[in-house]
Amino acid sequence: MSLFAGGAAESPQSPKVEEQAPAPENPRVKLATTTSTDNSGLLGFLLPEFTKDTGYTVDVIAVGTGAALGLGEKGDVDVVFVHARAQEDKFVDAGYGVNRKDVMYNDFVVLGPEDDPAGIGEAGTAAEALKLVAEAEADFVSRGDNSGTHFKELSLWEGAGITPEGSWYKEAGQGMGAVITMTNDLQGYTLADRGTFIAMKDSIDLVVCFDGEASLFNPYGIIAVNPELHPHVNFDGAMALIDWIVSGKGQQLIGDFKKGGEQLFYPDAR
């Protein structure tokens, strides 16, 4: 006896498959970027959508901003996505990059132990917060890698009138995730971008001890490597990524990217 009494069985419908754009002539794009866009999980969220929409595949090299710009200067990548505006402007002014666009922002925070032994939570400015760390000789882990975060940290020490040195000041030469882990192990202090902290906070004991000052604003920009200087670069692919990430869809996805209900980055294309 038929299990489908009352008529012929309908054929099950095939699941809907989203179409991917055909691959361009040169389908691979080399992107050098800050570790925060990678460690936070943002690129893993955005790039599959970019590939689906354009057919380009992105090879990510996640390093500090200084190293990323260095790769761009040598023509080893097609596009850079970084967060140190003064260095970005120098990169463009020197002719290494073209078509810089604002993409998004978040802010820097000073992380430390919950009991805040250096008392930086009472500081009036970020520079004052670091001065209190130095006076207490509390362990401080620096990126030490010419990244955007490292550039910001150095500017804060300069503002405090301090040259950090001594056994309490530890230069890691590592990315943001590794530095947060090292700081957690030491129960010391570090400067971090809020996005990476949010992405990691469930696995560490550190808390935000100081934040909210205007000097801690952290904007991100994307820049194509100049094809007139390096004719071999995939300029079409670089511009496809730039145009997509500042488009309505790219900006919406950046705003939608959250961890534990918290937004990590805020779209800022202009």
C-alpha cells in the first residue's frame, strides 16, 4: 500500500543554492591588514560575502599596521586595511597608495586586572593613566611592533612625558590577541582595541580599566597599492574590495558584526 495515498508523491524540491559571481580574470587579492581585523573575527565574517558577490578570493596577511604598510610600499600586496591615520597619509603622500577610504572605527581601551592596582580608573586622561602604571611599575605589555596600537601607545607615553623602561615594561613584538593573552597571564596592563577585547573577553580575566577619552578614537582606512609604482599588483581586485567594503552592504555587515551582543566596529564610510 502506498505511503502517499490520494495521489502521486511530489518530488522534494532541491535546496536553493545562492549563486556566486563568476571568477574575474585575476581572482586573488592580497590584503595586508592589522591583526585586530583578523583576531576579532571581522574578516572571517566579511570576506565570504565579498567573494560571493564579486568572485574575488582574498589572501589575508595579518600583521601590525607598520608592517602592512611596508608590504604595500614594496608591492607585495594589492591593498592595505589599517588604523594609523598619520602613517596612512604618509603612505599615500609618498605615492605608495591611492584611493584611501574611511571604513569604520572603534576605540582603544586600557586593560588591566579587575582590582586595578595602579588606580588608573581614577585618571583624567589616557596619558595620565599610563603615567600611573609607570609610577606603580605595574607590568605593562606593549605591542612593540609598529602597529597602529603601538603608535597610539607611544603617543600616550609622549603625552605623559615618560620614556617607558625597566623590567615592568615588556615589548612583545606580537599581535593584539597574543598581547592580550600575555597581559592576562601577567595580570598587568596593556593598550588594546575594543574589538579584539570584546572578541576575547570571555576567555580572559582582564577588564577595561580606562576608556572614553577622545584621544582613544580608533579609525580604520583601506588603501589600494599604487599600480603606477607597482604595475604587477591586482588593482582591479583591490578596488573591488574597497568599493565593496564602503558600499551599503559592506557597511551594514560591519555594523551587524557582534560578539555576545556587543558591536565591535562602527561603519564610517564617507
